[in-house]
Amino acid sequence: MRRLNRKKTLNLMKELDAFPKVPESYVETSASGGTVSLIAFTTIAFLTIMEFTVYRDTWMKYEYEVDKDFTSKLRINIDITVAMRCQYVGADVLDLAETMVASADGLIYEPVIFDLSPQQKEWQRMLQLIQSRLQEEHSLQDVIFKSAFKSASTALPPREDNSLQSPDACRIHGHLYVNKVAGNFHITVGKAIPHPRGHAHLAALVSHESYNFSHRIDHLSFGELIPGIINPLDGTEKIASDHNEMFQYFITVVPTKLHTYKISAETHQFSVTERERVINHAAGSHGVSGIFMKYDISSLMVTVTEEHMPFWQFLVRLCGIIGGIFSTTGILHGFGRFVAEVIFCRFRLGSYRSTSVPLPDGHTSNHLPLITDNSTH
């Protein structure tokens, strides 16, 4: 009984076979079929390699939502060098809520030499080249996101030469925590002092001849500090053409959550518009000499996620490539053989010319004579 049931099961499985086997005696090979098969196998191998390359690659997915976090503080990371001595300049933040954040809360004033060393100039030139490429090809930002923490630090390299020149500039670097509202970070003449209606700077003791707001922005970012991320103002250098000159940067900050296979961080992207003008009250150009960065916080938050093709999708695409190429090449090969047979068949029929056969009644017949076995003798 067991053998009988086993035979019935095997017979049933044979009937369900969707891949019937053709005897080798029924299979006919040809040179054209071998050529098409070779082309098909080569195409399959090439597309399989390309598909595997796509499978290994990742891409960035952008999602937008309303930022509902209004209570947390916003961190501003600053590294700016001004071509004035540290005792002549002061930096602070004043937001729309009339809240003043003094630079003493987290900024360091370091006397330095404004001119860069050869190695530092090379670093700045490379950074400016990257910035110009980023403005032309925005897709490079995805590459920077994916390579965060893997790239070298974007900070200015330390000075390698032991210059005997006395410091003529002030490097203001560090970070500040401010409210998540629009504000104004500025560097101007004199130290900042609190005021009931805002704030003021002690600029009376500094002569106008010593004003020089030529500056270099080595780094400016908002949010968590992520090594390897290049921000729009990194490497910017401005040279003042007049003592009383104002440099303005209008910044729009967008909260950003970054999730890659390497890091997960909350940072901020920003766009910037620049403007500079000479202060001349007689000509109607009013204002205060200095560097002013007016920032505004966007109400939208961007979530950037690094995604990867699922393995099952890779298998489906791979099966589609193999099956599609086999089916397509088979159809093309069959169609080619059909066309060739039709052409050759017409050529052979045209080679037989019609002959005239005389009949006993004087008529002629243009039909081909019937070939019989007796006619061959």
C-alpha cells in the first residue's frame, strides 16, 4: 500500500510539472541560436553586475513636517576671525524677545594673525572649491550627509609656522545657546553691556581709524556639531574696502533630523543671503559698522533618512532581468528566423522559371510539368 501511494504521489507530481523535459533528439541547435545565446548571457552578466552596484548603493529620503519643539534651546557654533584686536570688538546675540546672550557665556576671544599660513590657505582654497561645487550640484549634499564622521574634520588646521609677527586679529570661537526665535548675532566695535531697552557697545574709546571688519568665517553652524558636514558660510572671507563698513548675512535656519547608517543626529541646515555696504550718514547710508548675522527659524522640519534597497526587491529585479532577456532574445531570434526563411523561400521560388509545353491541339501550357517517378528514367 505504501508503494502504491508513493507511486500515485510521484505520478501526481509529474502531472504538475510546469517544466516538461524535451528529449535531446528533438532539439535542434544552430549557429545563429548559439550567437544569440552568447549575446544574451553577456547582457545578463553585465546587467547583473550593474544591478548589484545599485543594490549596494544608498540614497537619502527627505520628509517634511511641522516643527513643534518651541521650548528647547538652539545651539550656534561659531569660529570667526576679525581683523581687529580683541579688546576693540565684542560679540553677542539679541533675539526678538529682547533677550540678550553675551559672548562670555560660551565664546573665546583669541589673539591671532589674520593672514593665513600656506597650509591654511590651501585648506581655505579647497573649502571654497567645494562650496562652489555644492552651489552648482545640490545632489552632492547627499554625499556629504552619507560621509559624515568619515571625512576629515572641516576645522581650520593649526598654524604650522612660528611667525614672530604680533597678533593683529581676534578669533572668536565657541558656541552659544539661544531661544528658538529669530535673532541677530553680531560683532561690532566695543564690548557689549546690558541695557534695560536692549543692549549697547562701548565704542567711544575706539578710534574710527582702527575700524577694520575684514573677516573670515572658518565655521558657522546651528544645532549639534557634526564633523564632516560643510555649511554654506564655511571658508568665507570678506575684505573691507572702508573703515565704516557693514557686512550683513540673512540666514534661514531649517531644523533637520539626520538618520544614516553611521550617525543619528539633530542638526540644522541653513541658507544665506549676503549684503555689504559702507556706512555714510551724509549719503543716507545709516547703520553701525560690524558683522551682523540675522537668522530666522523655519517652522518646517526636515527628516533626512538613508535608505537601502531591500534584498527581496533585488531578487525580484534580478529575476526580471534574467527572464526578460531570455524571453526577448527568444522572440527576436524566432522573428529573425521567420524573416530569413520567408526571404530565402521567395528567392528559391523565383529561381524556377516557367516553361512552355506544346499540346497536340496547337495550344501551349505554361504550367510546370508534373514530375513523376517515370520521368526520372
